[in-house]
Amino acid sequence: MKRYLILGVSLIIILVILSITVLVTYSWLPANIHYQIKKTFRISQNGDGATINLGIIVPKTGPYQTVKNFNINWNGDQEKNTLAYFDTIRLSDHVSGDQGLEAVVEYDVILRQGKANWQAPFEMRHLLPQVGIESDHPEIKQTANRLSSGSD
């Protein structure tokens, strides 16, 4: 009887040690988290035609993430500006009264578990107006204030 008791306790101890080993190994081993990003922008115009300029910020491959399979589906002009921590894409085209425009931006981001951080140094120049992107326009400022009121 004593022999079966010792055998049972030994088996329980082995199972507990094995379970702890599996959990610790799972939490220590790095894993990849894969995001498939798809942004769709639909632009329409009521009335007379207008020139549309759309600025998009996309992350770059860095120490904590890998950006792959980048694709833009846009029939107008594209201008890419490469910065230290991200790229900016400026899309422009002309939209008429009944015509609609659509831009689709797709890419994959692979983050390493436990090290996901997309924060990069922020510079005031990122908010300054540019040709075709009038971030200081009163209507844009008013809409931004309305959308962000009550948020941190």
C-alpha cells in the first residue's frame, strides 16, 4: 500500500513539474503576432470637381516589427517620403461631381511578442501644413477639435 502511495505522489509531482515547464517555456519563447492591415478610403464630391490630396502614414520595418507585402491600389499620383521611423504616402487626383475615387492600402505587420512598440519620436514638423495638405485650414481644425473633445 505504501508503495502505491509513493508511486502516486511521485506521478503527481512529475505532472506538476511538467506542466510548469510547459507554461514557463511557452511564456519565454518569442512568438510572432501577424496583422493584416487593409485601409480603404472612398472619396466623392458633390458639385464641381476638386483636387484631392490624401496623406497616409505607414510603419516601417524596425527592431520590433517587420512590414511586408505593401501594396497601394490608387489610379492617381503617388509620392512616397521615407522618414526614420515611418513612411508617408501622398496620394493625389482630381474627382468630378459624379465620379468617386477609392484608395486601398494593404500591408502585413509582424510583431514579436512582448516587444510591440510603434512609438517613435514625434516632431512638430509632422503636423505642419504641406502643399495639398492644409492641416491649418479652419474647417479641418474645427472638425479635429470636435472629434477629439473629451478624449485624452
